[in-house]
Amino acid sequence: MPENLPSLPYALRVATAADYEFLYRLHVACMQEYVAATWGWNDAVQQVMFKERFAPERSQIVSVRGEAVGVISVERRATDWFIASIEIAPTMQGQGLGASLIRQVLAQAAIDRLPARLQVLHTNPARRLYERLGFTVEGTTPTHLLMVALSQVPAGKEGWRDAAANDA
């Protein structure tokens, strides 16, 4: 994907319990291949794990033209901004949407003078996107790469907190 590809216009809203089915289907569509390559995929186990971890209030639904197409969960911690998850529907990938969301997080992290962090499965090609956006590997586990980015606020760009508030 070219670095200067403009992002689709999108809106964010806090996820609710009513988003459960959408979020599970999105998770399967985005992650099944990489989870299967790492641990193997067992749908019953995945459903139980997803249900146990389901906390919609920590996630933002990403919509394009009024249609939910993704989710992002970001945690502002004392030492960093952590992108806990980002999933964009496969049909919407490669259009700059994920990059735009991550850039907002990077901008807010820079405003707060904190690094941004995330982890990605070794098998997930999203690593290339993260590297293009300035993330580098700072550690590994048997299954994940632990990545960090020290960001700078581009002139005229708003941070994550401001953009989310504007879309509420």
C-alpha cells in the first residue's frame, strides 16, 4: 500500500453488548488464519475465549458510510499508549483505514510524550503495516512480536482522544 494513500472517511463509536455478533464475526474473518497457524483453530474454544474477554466498553467500532467495518481498542497506560487490538474487515483492508487509525494513536501518544506499543502474532502480515508506521520490534514471545513506536505529532493533526470525541 502506498504510504500517501488517503484514508476513507470513518466514524468511531463506543462498542456495546449489541455489537457482540459483529465483533466475533470480524475477529474470525481477521484472525482465524493467523491463530490457526500459531495454535490451531478450534471454533468452540475461540467462542468461549472471545466471550470471556468481551468488554465492549474498551473498544471503538469503526464505521465507513454508516457500516461497521472494524474495531480498535486502545489503552492509555501510565507509561504508554497500547493498541490492544485493531481489526478491519478484510474487504476494507489496504485502503488506508487501519493506517489512519494507528496514526491517530501515534499522534496522541506523541502529544502525551509517550511511546505507542502493540503486539502482533508472528504469522500476521500486519507487521509490515506497523513497521511502515514506525513501529520496531522491542521484544518477542514464542507467539508474538512486541513492537514500539516513538511518534512525533504531524502539524495540524489531531490526536486519538480528540478524534474519538468528535465522532461521539
